[in-house]
Amino acid sequence: MQIFENENYKYISNLVEEKIPILRQNKEFNQKYENLMLKIDQLSSMLEGEPKEILEEIIKLFYETEAYYFTLSYSLGVKYGEDLKKI
């Protein structure tokens, strides 16, 4: 997909990310999100040196790949929006 061949995907990802507060209104999602953040903080506080650096790199890579997921989800929503209304 051409959308990923340049930096434009980041604009779409940022647009989607701005809407995360809407998703956080969902009780189940919000509980999972808060638990994930808590577990990351707990693990991070237990680590030092290289293991902590590896965890930080994993988190960074997770957020970077998330931008691609957001963009793909958005583009699929645009493409199949009418079908989604039927669900």
C-alpha cells in the first residue's frame, strides 16, 4: 500500500490516536489499558541496566508499529465503512 511508503501514515495515525479518549470511555478497554500501564511500570521498576533498556526499546517499537496498525485500521474503515454500518 502506498500509504506506508512515506511519512503520511503518521498523520493518519496521529488522527486516530487523538480519538483514543473515546475508546477509553469503554470500561473493558480502559481496565485493560490501565492494567497494561501498571504492569509496564511494575516491570520497569524491577529492571536495571541492559534489561531495562531492552524493555524501553520494546515499548518504543510497540508504539512505532502501532502507528501502522492505526493507519491500516483507518484505511480499512474508509474502504469498508458502509459494510461496518451493517454490523
